[in-house]
Amino acid sequence: MTVIAKLKVKAGQEDALIAGMRKMIAHVKANEPNTRTYVLYRSSKDPSQFVVYEVYADQAAFAAHSGSDAMREFFTLAGTLLDGRPEIEMYEEVDGKH
């Protein structure tokens, strides 16, 4: 299961978002063995646009991530930083190279 979350940050809040995401990424690395990939990307055209690319072993791994205290803490912070709601899309892998 793959999730792509698009985040638009208010002007001047980019560094605060990156700091919050680094804390979230550290949590994922230390506590979520079934989160296979969790990467933050920043647009090269618009520094206020970010994407989080997430790959989970299964629905249970996604539920564990989504329900974590770290995720609740991040969304509390994000509520003050984001310019609008995040766009979250879910995908199922069809084929590819790993």
C-alpha cells in the first residue's frame, strides 16, 4: 500500500515543516518496521510544496502509523504551518522494480 501526501506550506514556514517531518521520520525509522518507505520531497520549482512518499507492508502497518502519537503530534503542528488541507492519495502497486 502506497500513500502520497501533498503538503503546501505557508510562506516562511518551510523550515518548521522540515523540522517536524524530520522528527516524524525519526519516529518511523525507530518504531515502524512495517513502514517500508517514508520519504519527504520538496518541489524544486516551489519551495513551499512538499510530498511525502509512504509505502506500507499492509493495511495494519498504515493503521499503526496513522494512529501513532507521533502522527497526532505532527498533524497538530502541521495545522499551524499548512496553507490548506493536505492532499492524500492511496495507491496499490501494480508492477515495478525494487
